[in-house]
Amino acid sequence: MSVRTGADYIEGLRKRPRAAWIKGELVEDVTTHPAWKRPIEQIARLYDMQHDPEYAQVLTRPGPNGPIGTAFAVPRTRDDLIARRQAFELWSRATLGLMGRSPDFLNTTLMAFADEPAVFRRLGDRFAGNVQRYYEYVRDNDLFLTHALIAPQTDRSRTAADQSEQFLHMGVVSESAEGLVVRGARMLATLAPMADELLVYNHPGLRAGDERHAAVFAIPIDTPGLRLISREPYDDGSRNTFDHPLSAHFEEADSLVVFDDVLVPWDRVFLHGDVELANAMYIETSVRQHTGHQTGVRGLVKMQFATGVAMKLAQSVKIDSFLHVQQALGEAVAATEICRALIIASETDCETSSSGAVRPAFNALQTLRMHLSAAYPQVSETLQTLGAGGLLMMPSAADFASPIAADVNTYFQGAAGLPAVDRVRLYKLAWDLCGDGFGQRTLQYERYYAGDPVRLLAMNYQAYDKSESFELVQRALELAGDPVEALAAVQDLQ
């Protein structure tokens, strides 16, 4: 099979009913549910772009059995990294940077795993083989994956093995000739109801005694015993696109994943029972670098979008001539361009992995992740400040078709003859992005995308190569010299 079309993707969802729950309702067909129909259509558009002559050369690469998505291709040169960035950017721009788990993210993850088979081979050749075969299966069928990395927020002071219930956090109940039986829960599976497959692994942090909870595997989203419990949607299908242009299209359906004694066949198991390796896997594969590259590009596009809305908002009522407004917009522009610079730096300083692949530099991408956790909330606050009371006062689409339409058109117009309908449309967009529940979710998503920002900064300090900085400090200290000799030298000069 070659790269899929949007129709292929939607038909695949329809043919594989999954146990997806939303607001207490079991959804039989996710493709027709009002809360998910439009986001599924947005993802389908991404797949269609792979067949559009305008984009196909960027979004696809030659594969062993036909074209494959660019995110699946292992980069061998710096030019390959640039080509990947261009592909990431096309899909990010198509979703305005608002879909943090578009298909290319986990395509990239799986490529990074498959490119480091030695890591998984520590448990045996079959586990490395499982990773490679699964990567090829997903690549050649152009499937869409979600993932679940985090244990439920129950008692954070305890390890996974020491919770009040043995399998409150997902863990392996038993092994058999068929595979592993898994029970418990994981979060935060973004877009899970709209995905084809679920990939499970963990961030470093498991401890001795957590062996049952150290499991890396992949299963179809319609596997028996797997339940998806979606959070309350920001759009239940009743919102119109004029009043809610973003939440009506880009609902990502973050979900809790419940494993009710789910059987994971051995050929879908990549690692289990080894806490040390489960913790090391995330670092010793190139997954941090490659996923950081994809999400950094998406973050750049999201910053460009939010900054663009802020600039348009300021122009709409002519406040962009005020110095303090220019300062705020200038800071947003600078924060956006820092994103771009760090992405280019990661490509320029790329390195060759143990497998011979080329990966972007980690330090630049890690810095970008920390930057985005603060920069995006800041630009969101700038939008709130510039929109001020106007964000709270906008009429609805229905008002333009009502007896008060004349009042609306008169009193909601903007500067320089900007029609009311255009100003209201812009302010609705801004509110959806920075004030509405959907907008607050996009802010929270960036703030905690890579985990607790405080821990992230601490880890960056701990892991940072301090040698060059310390060399400069030592050079300066040597200039000071011995205190007695320094005094004598001054006396000699006098």
C-alpha cells in the first residue's frame, strides 16, 4: 500500500470500531460523531496533501514498496533534516500549529526506535526484530498512531508499584505463549479516538520494583479490552465556525486509556520487565532529537500564527502606533524568531548517531522546548491584553442575520473602514485562541508539553556540557593571579 488518501483514512476508522467514550456515551462510529467529525476531516486533509502535486514532493519519499511519508524516512544528511523540516512545516501550517499530535509526530518516533535496534536487542533479537517489522508495517500502510506515556495523576509521592491498587498504573498482569496481559490506565492519548494504533512507552522515571510497569508495545486501537475515555470536548458539534473558528475544527480529544486485561501479542512487544532499559530507551534512541525537531517546527508555526493574530488585532483598531503596543508585538516577533533560529541551529549542528543516521542537535531543541513553555503563554497573554474588553463584547453570527444587524454593522466596525463582520471575525478568532476553553487548552498544552518546566530546566542544567563555560571562567580566574603578586605588580607600575 502507498501513502493514504483522506478517504482511505476515514474508511479505515469506519471499518475498525473502537471503544471510544465521550460524555458517558459509547461512540459506534467516530467518523460521524458531531464532536469528532470535523477534526477527522482536518486529519484527512493532511493525507490528501500527500497526493497533491503541489505538496507531494515535500511530503513523501521513495520507499521500498512505493512512496512513504517523509517523517518515516531515516535522514542521512543535513539536507535530509531540512527536507523533513519542510514537510513538518507544511502539515503544521495546514493545522495552524494547533494539532500537537498530527500523524508525522509518531511516525518520527517510530522511525527513531527502528533506527536504533541495538537498544532493544539487549533483551533479545526478537524484540529488535519486532520494532523493525512494526515500523515497516506502519510505514507501508501509512497508519496514524497515538501514544500514552504518563500514569494517571493519582498519588505522585508513590512509585507505580506502590499505588493504592496494584494496577492503578498500567502494568503487566501475566505472560503466556500468546503475549502479555496488561491492566490499568495511561494518559494523555491525544487524538486517540481518531487514530489507528496505540504506541505505549514511558519517559524515564521508573524505579526498582516497577518492573511490571516497564513495558513498550503497540496495539490496534480496536483491541478487545481497550477503552478510550475522552475529556469533555470544547466543541460538541453545535458550535458554528464563525463564532468558534478554531475549536470547531481542531478538537484533539485527549483521552485516558484503560487496559482491561488487554492481550498484547509477542510480535507487538518491544520491551518489558527491565526498568533500567525502559528508562534508558528514551535517551539512548534518537527519539528526543527527532520528535523535538517535529514539535519544534509545529511550535514555530503556532507562534507565527498567534503573533499574526496579535498584529492583526492591533491594526484593526489602530493601536499599533502606540509604543507600548509595538514593544509587546516586538517581543512576540523576537520570541517567534528564536524558535526559528533554534531549529536551524539544531540542523546546522547535526550529528551522526551510532546507526549512521543524522539527527538534529539535542541542546538546541531542548532549549526550544523550554522556550516554548514560556513564550507561548506570553504571546497568549499579549493577545488578551491587546484585545482587552473587545474580546468580551463580540456579537454572534446570529446577530448579523437579525433585526439588530444594522446596529452590529455600525458599532462593531474597526479603524480605516474595517467592516464589522471582518473585525468581529478577527476578534472571535483571537478569543478562540487565547480566551475560550479551547485556547486555554492550547496554552496548557505548550506549558507542559515536555513535562514540568521546573524539572525540565533543572534537567537541562544537570545534563549541560559545562566544559566550555568553565574553561572561560578558569581563564578569567587565571588573569586575577596571586593576590600578593598582583599587589606587587601594581606597585612596580607606580
